[in-house]
Amino acid sequence: MELRQLRYFVAVAEHGSFTKAALAIGMEQPPLSQQIKQFERALGVTLFHRLTRGVELTDIGAALIGQAQAILAMEEDFLGFAHGLARGERGHLRVGLAGAVSLLPIIPQTIRRFREAWPEVVVSFEESNTPALSAALHDRRVDVAIVRPPVTDDRELAVYPLLDEPTVVALPSGHAYEGNGAIRLEMLANEPLIIFPRELGPGFHDAILSACQHAGFTPRMGQQAPQIAATVPLVAAGLGVSVVPQSLSQIHAGGVTFHRIEKPAPSAALAIAVLKGRPAPLVERFVAALKDACGEWVEGRQKIE
């Protein structure tokens, strides 16, 4: 049995006439009638009563027509899904997010706009650190990851810069500098610095320490935070101060104040990573949307500054 035979069967049943069905599907009436006869012989049944004017389904034809229509509907769904995948408009997109990335407004805003534009795309998320997300890309557990460069194991990964997020100083409430609108890094020379392990984000970690060195001091290392976002609660507990991405100031943890850093100040770089080679159309579409949105974000900040 071929799908075209099902289409002929359904067309004749729906139009009640070989002539009308042939006209609808763009073929001559005699070949259509012959195709239906061949189909009936192949099935070993009679599908239609041939009348003086038109045809009507036999009891067996009436019992089979629903299944035939369902099979054709499945074919249409299959083709639509395949074409949607080819255009990057359907499918499942697995996005990895490095530490605190989801707090930067432009990222969730872009994902939301992407989902609104392509509602048939299912988006799922995995939040982790950059090394773990690199491994997830290698193992194909995520399709794209927003990471904090550099990516140390990039043998099979393509990494594209997105933006450099400004940083702020997080101080415990009641600190002597709480009333300061801006902080110079050298003012923190005698403060215990709460920072995350270097392996979780070597680029951002090194940028903070390099900025301190540039300011003329080697920071006193305080308690280590298990992840970037965890630095804020430790500051609130009075265990030290920290330099964090500006987006973390959205964490309204009681007992913390956030302060702009006077230049020169470190920045928290973000990049997007995918497997090398030609990515799936859906991944290409998402990467392009994220690059465009972040490019506009950067241009907007530059105009403000």
C-alpha cells in the first residue's frame, strides 16, 4: 500500500464522485478510477458502491475511511514537523546557563522573545558552571551554553563573545563605606574578599584579582563561595566583601549594599558556546537572536556612558 492510494481513497470518499475527486487532486478520472480498483484488489475488499451518479462508501469503506484520514493527518504532521526542524522553527532547545547568567535581564528577555516568536519550540535549561557546561556540550546534553570565558576545554567548541557585564562591590550593611556612592578598589585592600573557586569561572576570577593588583594590592582571601551567586549571602552574613556582576544586585538579600566601582573596574564577560561544525537550524536561529540582542544591549550601554 502507498500513501497516494490512501489519498485517492479519501478524495473519492469526501467528494462522492470520481470526476470531482480527480478534478480536486489534479488528475484524469480514468486513471483515478483504475487506481481505486487496484487498491480494492490489493486490500481484498470493495470500498465503494458505483452508482449512476457518483459513488458511496460500502460498510467496509465506511469502517476504513477514518483510519485512512488519520494516517494522512499523521503524514501531514510528520512533514510539518520535519520542515519546522529544517527551518529552525520547531524542536527542543536545551540551553545551559553559567553562574548568575539568568539574572542578567537581557538573557531571560531574549529567551522569552524567542519563545514568543517560535511557540512550537520547547526550551529547557540547565544551570551550572562553565566547565560543567563545556562537558555537557561535548556529551550533547545541551545544545548551546552561555558561559563565562575562557572555556578551557574548547577542542570541539566554537565560542563567540556576547558582552562584558559591569561589576559592583557588595558590602555588608553597616559597613564604613555604605554611604559611598562609588567604591575605589584600593579601599578594599584590608577587607576579606569573598570569591568563588577559580575553576568555576577562571576568566571572571582572574579579572577580579587582576583589577585588585592593578589597584595596588593583593586581596585578603576570605571564605570561598561555592558559586558566583552564593557570594551575596556570604557578604550579608558579614564574612567579607565581594566583587560581583551587576545583575546580582537584583538579589535583594537583606544586609547587603551594592556600589558602583570607579574605573578601572573588572568586567564579567559572557560568551555563547556550541559544538564546532554546522549546528542545527534551531541552534543557529537562537545563537543569532542572542547575538543580536546582546549587541543592541552593548550599544545601548555605550550611548549611556
